[in-house]
Amino acid sequence: GRTARTERVSNERGAVGVGVVVGSLRTMLLRWLVRWAIATVALVAAVGSLSSPAAAHTDFESSTPADEDVVDEVVGEIVVRFTAEAKPAGEGFTVLDPSGVVRSPSTMTTEDDKVFVLGFDPPLAGGQVGVRWMVQAGDSHPIDGSFSFTVTAPAPTAPPSTAAPTTAPVTTTAPEAAAAPVTTTAPEATTAPTTAAPATTEDTSVEAAAETSAASPPPDDGSSASGVSLEEFLVTESSIPGEGRQLAGRIGSYLGAIGAIGGLAFLVSTLRGRRGEIDMMLTFGVGLGVLTAVGAGIEYWGWLAQSDGTVFGEMTSTPGVAMTLRIAGGLVIAAALAAAVRHTSGANQQQPARPLSASVLIEAEHPAAAAAEPVRRWDPRSTPLAWVGAALLVVSFWFDGHTVSEGPRIVHAAVNSVHVVAAAVWVGGVISLLAVLVARRRRDEPSRSAELIVRFSSIATVALAAVVLAGALMAVFVLESPGDLTSTEWGKTLLLKTAAAGLAALGGAYNHFRLRPRLEAAPDDTHLEAEFRSTLIAEAIVLTFVVITTAWLVVAAT
């Protein structure tokens, strides 16, 4: 009896001690998030009051000749100006000349990547000229447009022909012709097929070529017959090579990065489960790390198709840095968590009766369960490389999209980091929570949903608040006026993303305020557990759509 009482007291003390440690870790994580958000707001207020935006929106500024200009001289040079740095993409710059031929510039020069001088030889003349352009902004999002002008000056004619007379061109070059002038006057000379006929044929072809040159100047390299009208040519609906690949890869890398970061946070703050559940989540993290790296690799492949650069040459570009960091971060997380899974599995085989390893700790919150198989938690200190990989993923967003070009760069990057981490805690946590509940249901084990939702709700509430605050600040950086919400592609996409995120937040609020109290009162109610899983599934689907929309939003035109 005394032994049993001693063991019970020891278990109770252990439960209290572990509970204190867990509570301290969770409180520490919450305080860290809150302090990070407060520090970011303070930094925004301080820097925002002292500095102006680092860069303006990349957009078309003006051209020479300007749109709808009427020019009375031939045009051999067109100047196109942008408000910020741009890089030709897709077709770049093309014109439809008055003869209906699509032409590329003979030369193109720029000194600051803002002003492009396009040379045309032969020059443009004799009617309406259409100009179409497509470039990529500094944050890699594509923009395009068109304009037209009219040249009243006629097309230049060919210089007068210097060909010899048609009578007998051979008499001016052959020395023997001077000694026998009779060949130019004798009637039979005009009928000789060996002298008169070739001369007449040659002169006719020269005159025809001169007439053709005067009527329509020969196009330069890269020109082709268009078969389209000026109105059709000015419609800009061209796609950039590799753009679809880049978007698909970005969606994959974003889903993987958000899931991996959020999964790590879920392991630290929420999951208290059996050995198999922790191994399952670690393996899940390996897959998410691989997805991040593969997606970023595909995105980089698409970027190379747009930039016409080399594999290693584009790594130093701003988009290249972002994708390279995501590839590295995904691989580091995958390798670190895979090593943790192998380590715990090896410990299980060698010492089946002892705790796994340093990667998990015995959690004595459920003494009855501990007698059969202890309830455990993951020790975040056991795999420091996983956090290095997560940090690389967060930093990669400093070089992505509008963070590069809008607002004070350092402040925008800090706000973006808060947004990414908070969104990952929310999105990745919901998906991880759903995965654990489904796994427990398949094993026909108690779901302990109330415990999970209590732990997750505390950190998810802070994460949601940080997402809203950071997202609002980023919108202020990017949007020049509230009207941009409905007049720009970026604003419309942001409204769509906000609506979806709001719908997911409503689902989370229903779980927190409606289902949580009922689950705490009746933790074994199967109907409540089924309802909880259903709302989580709906929330996870909506949040996945939010991440996909974010991938599109990053390069949407403003």
C-alpha cells in the first residue's frame, strides 16, 4: 500500500512539474509573439514618420512620341519611360508599322532600367504606328501596355538608280566594244538574244526592287507579317514564358513553408500525444520541407525562362535570392526532421522499455495512459537545425513581391515576417490539428479534442490578431489610395483573400466559443467530435485557398 501511495504521489508531482514547464513554454511563446507584434508596430511608427517610401510603383510613365501624337518626320527612335526599374519580359517591345508588319527594335539601350531607347532601321513612317510593351517590375510582377502615334512623313524612297543604259551595258565595260561600235547601232544587235535580252531583264528587276523599297521599307530582323489590325495589336494579353510554371511552383513552396513553420509551432505548443503521433508529425514535416524545396525549384525554373539567365547567374537577383532561400530552408527542415525520426526509431529498437530520446519527453498529464504508453511532447531543443530552416523560410519573404519595392524596405520586411509567422501558426496549426484528430479516429482512440482546442486556441488567437494587424500595415504600404482596392489587380486579389480569411476566422470563432465549452462538458460525445472535425476540414480548405491567393497576390500588378 505504501509503495502504491508513493508511486501515486510521485506521479502527481511529476504531472505538476511537467505541467508547469509546459505552461511556461506556452506562455513564453505567446509573450514572444505579442512583443514581436508590438515592436514591429513601434518600428513602423518611428521609421514611417521619418522616411518616405523606398520606391514607387513600377508603371508606365511616358513615351516619345507620346500616345496619339502626330509626327511630321520619320521616327527612327522611340523612348519609353517607367516610374521604377523594369526588365523586358516576354515579347518585350514590339511595334506594328504602317505597312502592317510587326517589328522588333533594331537596337535597345538603357542606363538605369527605367528609360529604354528603341532604335528602328529603316525608320517608321507613312501612317499609324502601334507600340506594345511588356516588362517585369523589381518585385517580379509583370506589367504590360500599349500606345500608338501617327507619322505623316512619307516612307523614304530609294536613291536614284545608277544602273547603266539599257541599250548595251556591255559596251561601257568591255574594251573590245569601243573598237566595234557597230554592235550598238546595227539593227541586228537589238535582236541578238545574247546581248539585249539579258540587259533588259536585269534593268527591269532593279526597277522593281526600287519600287518595292519605296513603297514598303524592308523590315529588320525579328519582323513578320502580322495579319492583325492596329486595334487588335494594341490589346495586351500576352503571357510571359514560364509564368505558369513560376506560379505553380510558388503555390507549392508557399503551402510547404507555411505548413512546415506552423507544424513546428504546433508540435511545441499543442501536441501531447503518443510516440506514433509525434513520429507522424515529424514525418509530415519532412514531406512539407521537401514540398517547399521542390516548389521553389519549379518556381526558379519558371523564373529562368523569363529572365533568360543562367542557373547560377540569377541566384543573386532579388527573386533568385528568395527562391534559393526557400530551397535551402525546405531541405534543412526535411533533413533535420528526418534525422529526428531515424533517431527516435533507433532508440525504440535498441531500448524499447525506455523513453524514446531527447526529441520527446514523458508527459504525465494522463497517469492512466502513461501506464500503457506515456503521453509525450516534442522537445524543440533537440532539433535546432529545424529552426534554422524555418528562419531561412521566413527571411526568404523579405525578397519576395512587393516587400522589395513598396514602403520602407526594412520595416516592410519586419511586418512581412510577423505576417508569415502568424499565418503559419494559424494555418499550419489548423491542418496539423486536423491530421492528429483524423489519425486518432482511425486508430479508434479517444480524440481528446477539448485538450487540443484549449491549447491551440490560446496561441491561435494571438496569431490571428497578428495576421490582421500585419496584413493591414502591408496593405497601407502597397496601396496608394483606398480606391486601389477596386481599381487594381492587387487590390481585388487582396479583397478576395481577406474575404476568405474572414470566413476561416468565423469557423475558428465557432470552434472556440461554441464547440469548445460543449466539448469540455462532454469530451466523449462522438457527435460533437464529428462536428469539430467537419468545421476543421472546412477551415483548412478555406485557409489553403488563402495561401494560394497569397501566392498570386505576391506578383499581382498594382
